[in-house]
Amino acid sequence: MAVAPYVIAPGRLPDRIAAGAAEADVLAGVLGPSPELARLLLARYDGAARAAERVEAAAV
């Protein structure tokens, strides 16, 4: 069995995942810093901000 936690940084959550996956054959590490992930997060934030602006404008 392989476990791939989808978390960005080390800390309590990935530690708990690792403890729960003690029987796994393979345990992937955290995603860590990457330009691709940063671009994705910024794009999603910008999209959510634009959507919020549209909702606010429609409510006026």
C-alpha cells in the first residue's frame, strides 16, 4: 500500500498521517515549496477573489 499525503508543509498533520500509515509500504513526503504549487494557489486565490467581487456587485 502507498500513502501520499496531500499537504504542503511538515507539521502535526503529516506526522499524524505518517503514524496512521505505519503499515504502508511507501509513504510520500510533504509537497514542499515549488513554483508550480505557488502559481496554482495564487491562480485559485485570484479566481475566488474575482468571484467574490462579482457576487458583491450583483448584490448592489
